[in-house]
Amino acid sequence: MIPDTWDQECDVAVIGFGGAGVAAAVTAHDLGAEVLIAEKAPKGLHGGNTRVAAQGYLNTSSTEEAIQYLTALCGPYTVPARMIEVWAEEMGQNNEWLAGLGGDPQEHQHPPAGIEFPELPGAQSSHKFHDGPVLGYGKTWDRLESFVLERDIRVHYDTPARDLIQDPHSGEILGIRAETAGKPLHIKARRGVVLTCGGFENNQELIRTYLSGVPYCFPQGTPYNEGDGIPMAQTVGADLWHMNNFAGPTMALKVPEFPATLSMQALHFSKEFPGGMIVVGPDGRRFADEKFKNRHGKVPMNGVWRPMALPCPMFMIFDHPMLASGPLYNTEPNRGWTAMMDRYPWSDDNSAEIEKGWITKADTLEGLARLLGLDGLALDETVNRWNAQVAAGADTDFGRTLMLNPLEKSPFYAVELSPAMLNTQGGPRRNERSEILRPDGTRIPRLYSAGELGSIFSNLYQGTGNIGEAFGFGRIAGRNVAAETPWG
Ligand SMILES: Cc1cc2nc3c(=O)[nH]c(=O)nc-3n(C[C@H](O)[C@H](O)[C@H](O)COP(=O)(O)OP(=O)(O)OC[C@H]3O[C@@H](n4cnc5c(N)ncnc54)[C@H](O)[C@@H]3O)c2cc1C
């Protein structure tokens, strides 16, 4: 409903202060628009996944090759050719954009790295960059944030957007209803609204509805991305796309006391620890190479890449030498939401986590199985089979090559693992102008989007692509919304 009076006014309201929000807000501002950002998280916890990401962003070296690569990544999914072209053109301008605002992409320093699917055509055009000489937690984000803070852009923290306000006759988006301190805040947006409020990583209902193969899944990044942009856009008539695609799943520990997942060091694809460790499903059997370096959750199957199949609940089973080798969780400043803490309080000897029940301990495998509700005979057979394979020097079931150590020295331990993900890709469908579309392909006037909320990635994902895309489509949204004729 259109309010009688508005609490605040601006030309452009940007919903969400992450990477896409920065690109949209700064671009619109520099074109002369009065910009306001409404951010759900309190100050200090804002920045979304962009802040807690690994800080790499994509810059492509050849538009033609980038078109080939993204087309191949999409596989059977069809993304309009014009959309892919525009994406490729914008991805080649990310360094220039960052540098133009005072950032430092260190272009000469970065050889091509992190190509996710080198076997696909055009892959060699993908280059990973970050701001400044050091790739550190939050460093690229710090630079992005400074672009907003040094401009006359109003930021409302702790102010989630709840609804888009639409003219019932013209369908135009006139502003938003946000909430601050439990009270409504009606913000008039004279030129338009840009949705940059991230994905649905922390919304179990949407996960169950849209992500196949995972009965539940938890974020590695910000817990504030709860898919709010999806019903907001649907309510004003938006179509959705890429809802079943996500950067995951992987396996991690989720405890009720903490809003995001904690990664277990022993599952890292390159780290070796003493002692025995396997992961079993609810039938007490192994189901995968626990140390496989998947490609953002995708694993090979019969010649194609598919999301990793995870039977829940899953348990990481390990023995005393592994427990005694140090904290199970990496206590160094880390990426992911845990990076928001100076040092996540995990005890050096894992004893506090045993006390809290995060780690289950038993003197025998049979006792451990009983505590976990697993079939003791099955777990015993699994461990015996693993130990025999280790003794013979090869995991003939799943081809694991790392940490081929017997699991034999009691006490035995377990951690329940959950599917985890970096981010979802689905959301309202947008076009090459970053306009949000209805199912019939027409635009919803004055409504734009950018970032992982309705990402272009439909199938396979190239790492650093999300932040790269957030920059590119954020700029496009900023340019086009700033060019709208103000209403009222
Ligand atoms: C651990 C980790 C590592 C990653 N590493 C990389 C990497 O190196 N390179 C890469 O390209 N991608 C990486 N990704 C993915 C990438 O970080 C995200 O996809 C990307 O940053 C999304 O940017 P965004 O601006 O769309 O969303 P976000 O950065 O998540 O920002 C969304 C913002 O919207 C806010 N918000 C949510 N709901 C509302 C609401 N109702 N009203 C107002 N505000 C709202 C959130 O609080 C948040 O601040 C990683 C992700 C994780 C979790």
C-alpha cells in the first residue's frame, strides 16, 4: 500500500550493503543520484558474504573466450545470449572500475589462477584478482566499503527491507517499507530500487523447496541472507531463475550456539593429520572420498559434474591420535562467518567441545555407534574395511589418497556433519540492464537487482564469479536506475 507520508526520500534505494550494493550505490551516486542503502545487519556485521568471502573477484581477459566459457558452464541451462555477452563485457572491466575508484587490483601481479573448469572452452580467460598486495580476510571488502563511506550515501544499518511499494496501476516500484527498531520506515525512491540483499543461504524453507539433494543446509557466510528479496520480488510480479543452483554442498559442523558452520580441518582437501578419520552416513557406511577437492560442491559422475550427494545425518568418525593432534576447527583468523570473530573460542585440546557435546566420545566403536544411533555392526565393518584398505595402501572404494591412516586407537570420537554452502545463486530473473522481469519477460518498472540474488550462474560455477558479477551487474543497475526519470 502506498503510504500517505514517507519517512525518508532518495532517488535510489539500495537494499543490502554487500558487494553488489556497493557497486550499484557508488555508480548511481557518481551519476548524480541521491542514494540510500538499507542494510539488515547491525553496523559491524554488515557486508554480507562479500565481507567474509575469500576476497577474490573475476576479471576476464577476452570477451569472446569469456562468452564461450560461461556458455559451457551453463550446460543445459539457457541464459539469453545477450545476457552472457553483457556479463562477459562487464567482467573485463572490473579491474578498471576498482582502480578508477582508488582501489588497487595489482593487475601486473596476478597470473591466471583458480580456473575452476580448465577443460571447458574459454576457461583460460578467467583471472582471479583482489584488492591490494595481500590477499587477506576482509581486505577487498574494506576497500569496497570505503567507496561508500567516503561519499554522501546514507546508510541505515539494522534496517531490513520488508516490502516493495508498488503503484497498483502502473506497476512501478515507488519505494520500500523497511523496519527499524521494530517500527516501519517508508522510504520513497524517486528513480527506483535495487535489490542486492543476497541469497537464501539461511532459510531452511527455501532450501527444502528449491535445492535438490539436501534436506537442510547451513551457511558458511553471513546468517543475514535469508532470502528476503525473493518474496519481496515475487509479490510485485517477478519471475525466478536458477533457484536450484548453489555453491555447495560441502560438509561442516553446525552447532545451535553459532549461526554459521564451522569447518573441520581434517576434511580440508590438502591437509594431513595423524590418526584415522572417515565420514559415514546414517547406515554407518562411507559414501565418498572425504578429502576430494570438489569444485564448489560439484563432483564428477559418469563424465558430468553433479552436486555432491550427501546422506544425512553424516558423522565424521575418528580416533584418539587425530583428536590429540590439535583443535579440530581451524582457530586461525579464517574466512567465512567465523572470520567475524577474532578467534573462535575452540579449545586447543578439543576438551571443551567434548564437554559441550559437539564431539561425541566413547571407548569402543560399538559404544560410539550406540551414542550416535548407528548400526554398530555396520560401523564396525566399515572401520575394518577402511583399516584393511589402508594396510593394503589403496582406498579401492572411493580412491582417497590423503590421510590413509588406520582408525584404531581408542577412545573413538564423532562429529555430526551437516551440508554447508557458500551461497545460493537463485532469485528474481533479471535482464542485461539489471531490470527484474515478470514471467512474460516484461520489466517491472523501476526495479533492479544485482549480485547472488538471481545470479547468472545456472549450473557450474567459476570461483570468484559471484563477486565479479556483483560488481558488473551492480554497475549496470546503478547506471540504469540513475537514468530513470524521477516520479512525483
Ligand atoms: C566463505 C565464503 C567465501 C567466498 N569466497 C568468494 C570469493 O573469493 N570470490 C567470489 O566471487 N565469491 C565468493 N563467495 C561468494 C560471494 O561472497 C557472494 O556470492 C557475493 O559476495 C555476494 O555479493 P552480494 O552483494 O550479492 O551479497 P552479500 O555480499 O551477501 O550482501 C547482501 C547484503 O544484504 C543484506 N540483507 C539481507 N537481507 C536484507 C534485507 N531484507 N534488507 C536489507 N539488507 C538485507 C545482508 O545483510 C548483506 O549485507 C564466498 C562466499 C563465502 C560464504
